[in-house]
Amino acid sequence: MAAKEKTLEDAFHETLKDVFYAEKQSVRALGKAAKSAQADELRKLFELHREESSNQVERLTQIFEILGKPARGKTCEAAQGLTAEMDDDLEEFGSGPAGDAVLIGCAQALEHYEIARYGTLKSWATQLGLQDAAKLLDETLEEEKRTDDLLSQVAEQIANPKGSGEAAGKAAKG
Ligand code: FE
Ligand code: FE
Ligand code: FE
């Protein structure tokens, strides 16, 4: 018996399950990261994005509804691996400036995975004529991109605390 040929809609549904799992892992990882972060601005950013991520899980359940499918995830090995790396690094570096730097790196790896997945899903939704789904995916994609930028900014602030950063750099140039 020949297997039924897979369609783009199948790919969309499978990838939605993948990112549903990854997003839930991400909520969990961000909670841990917020507890471990030493710098206030970093902890706040993790807390904020944890809230956003819970809302993103909600958006995904709306997209399952649009498809008429149950909101069910499937193991995403990438998200599992990335969150396992964060756990390892937390253990190895503890809290402090280096710990914060490593935490930001792990969090950005997770954001980049999400950006890749949501970007693909948004473009597939558009191709499939699922405009409402595409809009929801775009809202999430923008939050992921903004979080990635904010993480880069916080990393710079931590590396160059007030007084020793920009101003000192300008002074050095004379
Ligand atoms: Fe997310
Ligand atoms: Fe995955
Ligand atoms: Fe995210």
C-alpha cells in the first residue's frame, strides 16, 4: 500500500507541533534563567519574555484551532538540546557576570531557533492562504526578534557597565 503523498499542509502541521513543544520548553527555560540571572536588567528581560512566551503558546493553540487539529506537541530535539546546554552551563558557571554572559548566549541560541521556525511557518501559512495564522505567527516572530536584540543590548551593558563603556571609549580616542 503506497503511503499518501505528503502536502505542505502536513509540513505546516508537523512543524507547528515541533514549535509548540519548543515554546513550552522555552517558557520553562526562561523561568530558570530569570532565577539564575544576576543582573537586574537581564532578570527583568527573562521575566518579560517568559510572559510573552506563555502568550505565544496561546497563539499556537489558536492556530491548531484554525487547522481543526488538537493542540499537541511533538518532541523537538533541537529545543531539548539547547535547554540541556543551558542547564549544563548554569551548573558550570553559576551566577555572576560570566554566568550572565553564558546565559544570554544560550537564550539567544533558543531565540534563533524560534526565529527560524516561526519565519518558515509564517511563510507557509501565507502560501496556504491561512492569513489569520500568518498574522499570529508574525506577531510572535517580531517578539522573538525583539528579544534577541534586547539580549544583545543587555550583554553589552553587562560587559561595559556605566562609566567604563562608551564614555571611557570616547575619552580613550581623545
Ligand atoms: Fe517563543
Ligand atoms: Fe525542532
Ligand atoms: Fe522566544
